[in-house]
Amino acid sequence: MNNLKKFTIIGLIFIAGIGSFIYGQFIVSTILFAFAAIYSNIAMRVKLDS
């Protein structure tokens, strides 16, 4: 998976988290923000290791 796809996935998850937060679904938005952060860290570690 190239960098554009990774950043697109992270961005879409983050925007979905913002939308969930605006509509009052705080648990869903927390899960989406956490998933975006964890996925971003994993993607950066793979990039640094290689």
C-alpha cells in the first residue's frame, strides 16, 4: 500500500470521527480517533523500519 492510500484512509477515518463528534456519538468518535491514531503510528513505524 503506498503512502497516498495510507494517508487517505487515515484522513477519512479522522473526518468520520469529527462527523460522529458533531452528531453527538461520542463513543463512536472516540473509537474512530483512536483507530486513526493507532493506524497512523503503525504506518509510520513500518516506514521508519524499512
